[in-house]
Amino acid sequence: MPSANDRTRTFHALHASGCFVIPNPWDVGSARLLAQLGFPALATTSSGFAWSLGLPDDGVSLENALAHFRAIAGSVDVPVNADLEGGFAVEPEHVATNVAAATRTGVAGLSIEDSTGDPVAPLFDFSLAVDRMRAARRAIDDSGTGIVLTGRTEGFIVGRPDLNETIRRLTAYAEAGADCLYAPGIRSMPDLVAVIEAVAPKPLNVLVGSDFATVAQLADAGARRISVGSALARVAMTGFLNAAKEIAERGTFTALNAAVPYADVDSMFRG
């Protein structure tokens, strides 16, 4: 397996030009399958991981999250980006402490978001959000790992879809040291282009949670990185629920006919 430093260098190189898809596994098995399919990097999903433990998206502890990062990063040869959510803290110094802990898990990058979890005030105050990003940058620099820092603003998924504020926050996060920027929830191509141009030359990650654009279209628009968040976990859960509901409600098993054969799945984990 390449060293953590090698994977970090590879991750930086992926962001330097072109466009790549970074899908989101929720456990070691899904991570290994995605790596086998040839994706050049992977990103954890806080929601997908939480659901695999029977918890809501905000129900995972920092300790469990760090163990998850370590497990995923240790299971594949490709770079892994860690979804550190809001840093599991409010104050910048505590964000820095938790970022420092994440840098020791073998990941090649991590993201910090600005959502508070409070529906009344869903985003951290602008100055505090920037200070939190700056603290994350310092923690990474102090770690000597050089891992990629992604700055996320969550306005479009927490009921504050303000394009100007999104751009203001992302450009401030870039100035505070974020290597990559991310505004999940934007689905309008003109809005995406406006954000891409505003943060350039730094790369923008685009979230695709449904069929609203192709890789080629997003690449042509200037997106550098494309993730799918919880979508693959939800697709897997959809197949599971549909088959289980058929058994429970109808007493039939036709959905099982669509399953990948046992031998095919088992062989994927024997290499």
C-alpha cells in the first residue's frame, strides 16, 4: 500500500487539473469495491456511516468517526478524504484539536463545514466560520502531513440558498487556507459556474445526489471534483428496503432475483 504521504501527494495532484469523481463509501466493504472499480480517490460520508450504525447523521461521536477514517484509509490504496462535519466542535481551538487528531488517521484530506445544527441559525457567524477554517489550516500545517483541506458552506442544504453569501464564505475560506471549496446543494449550472469562477484558481467540489448533470457537463463547467455524498448509501438502502418490504408485505421474493450473484460478490473480496 502507498504511504500516507504518497497518497496525500496523489490527492493534491488530482486537484491540480482536470476533473475527477470521488465517490463516498460508508464502510470498508464499499470502499474496497469502489477502489476496485478504478476511482482515483474516495471520501467518507458522515450520514452513510451513521446509518450503518443505526444512528442519525449527527449521532456519531468523534471517537467513532476517527476510527472510521482510520479503517477506510487503511483498507484501500487510493487517497481518502474524511468528512469531519463541523469539526465536532464550535470554538476554533477545539476544531484545531480535532483536526489534528484526524490528520493522524492516514487520510489524505478532510472537510470542515459551517452548519450549526440549529434550525434558527443554521450557519455559524461569518467571522467565527472563517476563524474555524483558519484554525483547521493551522492544525494541518502543524501536523506536517500537508493533507488537503476542503472548506464547505452549507447554505443551500440548510435553508439559506443565498448565492452571494455562499461565494462570500467560500472565497473567505480559500483566503483562510482551504485548498478546495465545496457548497453542497447547488443544482443550477449557472450558479455552479459562478461559484467555480469566484473561487478559481482553487478547485470546487460539486455534490451530485441525483441525476441533474453528467461528469462531462460538470467538467466542461470547470468543476474539479465530484462527490455523491450519501447517495450510494441511499441507493443500497433502497434495494435492501424494497426487497425486505416485498418479503414482509407480500410474502414473495422476486426482488432477490436482481441481486448480484453470491460468487461474484465473494470473489471481489478474495483478491
